[in-house]
Amino acid sequence: MKGISSILGAVILAAIVFTVLIPLLIFLQNTTTLYHLQVLERHRAEIERFQENLEIHATISPDNHDIYLLVRNKGSLAVNLTNVYIADSGGGLTIWNSTGNSVISPLSPITPIYLNVTAEEDKAYTIHAATERGRSYAAVEKPLNITDPPYILQVTVLNMKYDRRYLITVEVADWMGLRLGCVAGATSCNETSSLDYYASTWNENQTFFFKLLPGNYTVAIRELEWNGATWEKVNEYGPRNVLILDNAVTIFRLPYNAPLSISDIEKAFTISIDAPSSVFTKMEGSIYKTVTVNIGVNIGLIAAANESLRDLRIKLEVVDYKNLDGYNIYPCGGGECEIEVEKLRPGDNKTLNFRLELNPTDNLGGGYVVLRASLVTARGEMTGKTYDSVYSDDVAVSLCKFTEMYYIKCVGSDCDCPGDCTWIRLFKICICKTSIFPRCDIPD
Amino acid sequence: MWGKGRGAISEVVASVILASVTVCLGLMLWGLATGWSFSSSLEFTRETDESIAQIQSSISVDLGYMSNGRCILYVRNVGDTPVKIMGVELYPEGGGGPMRPNFDATDCIERGDVGVLTIDDDTYCSSDSDKAVKVVIIYSAERTSNDPGRYLRFPYLLAPANLSRGGSG
């Protein structure tokens, strides 16, 4: 019987261990595990929250100005939109609650969401979208103002043909059964807008700008040619689809056109002299005064010319003269004078001013000069071809000299002879002197 | 045990007595251990539950803006337990604070719901002030709202421009 107490004590201790301590330890372990599971759950939720990545744009329908949200899920997790807050500059706040399925799948196409709010022209809108995980995204267009679309579409057209009109048209296009976006034009928000351009050189390059809201658009270019009565469509490029979620560029490279030179420069280039038909001089002392004449040389290139002219040299010269001791043509100061013109476009006209100085001889007879202007040389802007030898018609300028002469003013006893005239009593004749009698000459 | 030839209790009786004493002491020890274990478990359970409640509480701000001397925040409960907003502190741009302005909030925000928190402060909640203000929302799980030691803080930067987007906390 000895040792029974020890056995009982051991049994009781064992019972305490197995009925109290071990369950307690298991309970603590389970509770701690529960806590850690919650920590892990929260940690996972936070990681998911940070992995969310939405891109949100706001735009409108061009038909009724209803606001739409364009949502793109750029992250790796599906996102559930719960609330959308539409605040306007007038202090109003509309809260759109997701009633249906607003789950945006990862890598899904852009999802349009109708917000049942109509945009007004005098208000700006700030739009925030909240997700179920607790992230809030603002629409990139902040604020959305239909009178001031935020994005610029740059349309570059290369190799436009000379003497053609180009109509560049941007139009809201159908997109997933919806038409979203608008283009600034004549009014604040249009579904289409066009720019008109006339190409005045060969292979001209131009860039056109359109301001628009996010959406899907088509860009088309129509090429028009003047048929003598109206502009007729000869080519159409596009339509090309452009999705606008940011500023964008689209380039139309039209076929290259080999430039044509001017086939008949004498018909395309006009040159003429604008000068007085006669000039007058009078005796000053024993010699005749030098005469100065302003001469205009008019040059022009017809609008139908194929290319512009560069580095033109225009000459004015005297080809014949009579009764002159000499002459000078200014601004050069010699017997002939050249003026350089940098550029002459098709349809352009210019007048070049020269000054002609004539030194008359001392004899009483009148004289003349015959002038001629010419295109000495010019270079075609597109082809580099040299054009020359186009002459104006010869223009004569008569030089008239005033000379003194006597004439009979009146005869007879009734003659009232002025004091500066001579009265010859014997013949009853009144003889006067004048110096306004001109002596001129003209070429044969 | 006792001297030889004297009257003595038998070995059996002695053993029974000793065993009885051992059993009594053992039962007493078992009872104490059980009681201690039970009370410790309760305390540990309560502590763990409060910690879990703290972990499960989480809020975010959907939208915040200033209007007519009021900061208005749409607070979303993104946690797994109802939460209560217990207080608000303001830290103005350029230093200073915390200010403890008057505020009005939804009593209890259920899971997934949005409550409106309105803070009245003419100085720092004016959109014309051209100064941002950091709003610290002091919140708690509903079941730990009587224990300030369990309160959590959510900071949110409110931009001065009317209806502009603030930074999330």
C-alpha cells in the first residue's frame, strides 16, 4: 500500500495537465491563430487596395450632353465601382450609386458608364469614382468643361498638291453602340468640325489642330479641285479612327507629287513699264535743266503658274534716245539698273521703283528715250530651273523743251496791246513774246 | 511509524489517510488551476476580440471638399466591422494644430456604407483660404468605442480648391 499517495498525486497532476493546461494552451493557440488570420486578411485587403489601378475619363454624348464615365482597369484585379460623385462649379453634388453590376475586369476594354447627369455649358464638373476597396479616383478631365475641351488632336497632312483645297474633318464616331465626345468648332461642342486649307505650293505640309473631349473619332481628308465653276472632290483620304484619351497626333502622308516647272515663262511672267509719256524741261541760264522721271516696273506671276520664282533680277535699260547728253538710272546710277526680288509667288504682283535722270542737249529740238524692262534671271522654287529673257514692251518718254518765240497778238487800230508786248504803230501790229512753247520729239 | 509495542494505526488506515489528504489537495489544486485557466481564457478572448476589432476597422474617404466654412468628407467603411467616428483633428498647412473643431458625423457606419462627416471651421475649411488642411479622423470599431486606447487615426489631406480631390490616407 506504500506509495499509493504518490501514485494518486501523479494521477492528479496528470489530470491537471491534461484537463487544464493542455486545453488552455490549445485555446490560446487557436485564438492567436484567429488573430493572425485577421491580420493576414487585413494585410491582403491592403495589398489588393494598392494593386487597384483605374484610369477614369469623363466625357459627354454630343447628342444630349449626358455625362459618361470611361473606365479602364490597368491593374491586375477586378474593381467594383460603388459610388460616383459629380460636383459642379455651381455647388451642386450628384451621387451616382452603382445599382447594377459595375465590376470592371482587369485588362477589359474601356467601359463606358452612364451617369444620368446632363452637362450644362456654363458649368464645370469634377468627377470622382470610389471603389469597393476604398480607393477614390478623379477623372483626368478635371474639371470637365464642355466649352473648353481639354485634349488636342494634331492632324498633319504631308505632300498636299498645289492649287487644291483640303477639307480636314473630325467627327464623333460610333463606339460600342455609343457616340461619345465632342469637338470645339463654331459652337462650343459639336459632333463634327472641319478646317479648310488651300495649298499654294507643291507638296505643302501643314498641321491642323482640333480641341476635343475623350471619345472615338474619325478623321477624314477631302481633296477638292476647282473645275472652273465649283470645287469638285477628286480624292478622299480616311476616314481613320482615333481614340482620344489624351493629346494625340495623326499623320496623313499623301502621295508625293513631282513638281512641275513653268512651261511658258513668257506667258506666266508679266512685266511692264509705268512711265509718263512726256516730260518737260526749260532753259536755266544758257543750258536746259536736268529732268528726273520716276519709273515703275510692274512684275507679276499668274496664279496658275506651277511654282514660285526666287532670286529674280529685274533690269531697266534705255534702248534708244535722242537729243540727250546723257542719262542715269537709279538706284544703281549707271546706264542700266538691276533690282533683285527675293520671291514671287503665283498670283503675286509687285512694282519696282526706278528713277531716270535725263541730261538734255543745249539745242532747241526736243528729244526722247525708249525704255525696256526685262527679267534677267530667276530660279524656280520647286524645280530649281532657271528662267530668263522676258522683256517688257518698249516705252518711249518724250523730252519736251520750252523755247521762246514771238507772235502777233492782234492787228488794227482796235488792238489792245498789253504793256509787255511791242506795238508797231506803222503796221498797227501788236507783237508779244512767250516761253511756253514746247518742242518735243517721238521715236519713228 | 510509531515505537514498537505501542498502539498504532494500521498501515492501511495510514495509507487511506494519506491518500485522502493527497486527493483533497489535488482536487483543490485542480480547482484553482481550472479557475485560473478559465479567467485567463476570458481575459485573453476579450483582448483578442478587441485587437481583431481594431484590425477589422478601416475607413477611406470617397470625396472631401470645402464649402462655406465647412469641410465635408464622405467616409466609407471599407473594414469588416461597423465603425464610429470618435473625433477629428485639423492640422493647417504651414504648421500648427492639432485643432479640435466641432463636427457632425453619422452615428455608426455599417460595413460598406458611406457616412458624411461635416467639420465646422470658418478659418481652415474655407475654399478661399488658399491653404490645405490635414484632417485626421479618429475612429474606432463600434464594439471598442468605449476604449480610447483602441482608437485609430486616418489622415486625409484636403485641398483648398473647391471640390478638388484630396489625398487618401
